[in-house]
Amino acid sequence: MRPQLAAVFVMGKIQRLRAGGCFPTVPLPPDQAEHIYSGVEAVNALLATRAVAHGATFVDVYPASIGHDACAPEDIRWSEGLFPNSPAQPLHANAVGHHNEALILIEAIRRNT
């Protein structure tokens, strides 16, 4: 009997901050906000490339998160700002963000296994 191989899924990152930021809601100057925005895009590109190179499935959560970044109203944001309003690290996913990431991952697993 041949062993079953594991399916590997690599999750991307959600939008943390929109291009240029949203000072003073997130108190960062536009150039620093742009650096964070570009950094997330670069990490996602790297993760996608490396996942494919190693036979894993890249799960791109970024498109669904656009508009739900730390600049968004609190009731729809998936990412917290520098001073979180809910239990989360600054500029990281909150509970709503993690929940939505999980839904996207579950759908990717269903499509790819």
C-alpha cells in the first residue's frame, strides 16, 4: 500500500494598510504606510512563488481583504492599526480577519483535495 502524500497549503497575508495609509486613523506618515503596504505585497509574491516551486497550493487571501485593512471602519476591518481596538497584534489580523482567512482556506482545501 502506497502512503498518501500530504497536501500543503501556504497562506498569503491580508491587506494590513492601504497604499499611502490613512493618517491620522493609523498614525503613520504616508511613506511609512506605503512601505508596509509594499512589504505585504512583496511577501505575498514570494510566498506564491515558493509555494508553487515546491508543489504547494498558495492561498491568496489578499484580494478578499482589500478594503478591510486597518483604515476601514472598526465593524468591517480584518486588520488592526498601531493601537488595536480588539485583541490582536498591531497591524495584524483580528478575530474577524482570522475567521475570514479560515473560510478562504477551507474553500481552497475543498477545491484542491
